[in-house]
Amino acid sequence: MDEHNYGVDEAARILGLSPARVRQMLRSGELDGERRQERIEGVLGPWRIPAGAVKAFQERRDAGEATADILSGASEPPSGEAT
């Protein structure tokens, strides 16, 4: 069975990004995806982004946020005690 693919708009909604940013990430290779080879007026068809690539990006982003929190000293949850 083929893996589910998202279009740019759907992937952008899932990732909380703009469609333009998702296209930029696809072109740069930051997000995996491919364009359909058929051309419409000389332009490649729409992007197809595998669901696994969207999930992998989310996991990398979440891990990066956790790493940033640790590096900034915010890894401990607030204790609720006033200082």
C-alpha cells in the first residue's frame, strides 16, 4: 500500500506554517517531497509530501525545541513557588 501524501496547503496546516514556507522548505530539501513530472504550461505539477516526511519534520522540530529549552535553562518545569 502506498503511503499517504499531503499537498502543500494540508502540510502547511498540519505544521502550522504558511504554504509559501512549506514550498521554500521543499525546494531547499529541508522537507522531503516530490513534484509530479507532468507539466502544466511548462511548470511541474503540484508537490506531493509523504505523511512520513511531515511526521519526521515535526519530530525533528519538537526535538530541536526541547534542545533549545535545555540550552536556555528552561528544561525544568516551573515549580509554582514565588521567589
